[in-house]
Amino acid sequence: MKRLSTSLACALFMAVVLSSCSSSPENINVADLEEPCEFVDAIEECLDAMLEIKEGVDSPDELSEPDKNRGQALAKKLEEIMNEGERKFGSDVPDCPNNEEVMKKMQMIR
């Protein structure tokens, strides 16, 4: 019985952890971003979601309507994040560990 309750507690903990990690980039609250690298991380989250939508599609015409709508929402959120980051910290690129990866992803989106 003790083993079963331990297994159930572990499964519940994993479910909580996994569900908390799966928040949508569209729901990023830009007002909560305080440090330059937090802005870079948020940009990367948006780019990752956009690349996921783009994956396996040769043309934007092939996207489903929900994917088109999500892509537009992500682009809008990305613009909001970038504008607020520039307003707070200027146009200089901050020195963050994931800068190179973010730049590669931006090129892949274009």
C-alpha cells in the first residue's frame, strides 16, 4: 500500500511539473519580464512555437486556419516582447547564453 501511494504521489508530481512547463508563449506577460535575458528567452519561446507550426509545411498556404491564427498571435506577441525589450534596455543585443541560437531561429522563420 505504501508503494502504491508513493507511486501515485510521484505521478501527481510529474503531472503538475509537466503541465506547468507547457504554458503557451502567447500567454507570456511582458510586464513580468525584468532582465534582458528574460526578454531573449521569451523571444526564443515564441520562435520555437513558430518553427513548430512551420515544420513540415512548404508554403503558408498549406497551414490550417488554426495554425495561421496561432502564427499571427505569436508574431504579435513576439513584436510586443521585442518592442518592450528595446524600450527598457535599448537596441543593443544583451549578452545572453542563447543569443546565437535565437539568431539562427530568427533566420529560419524568415
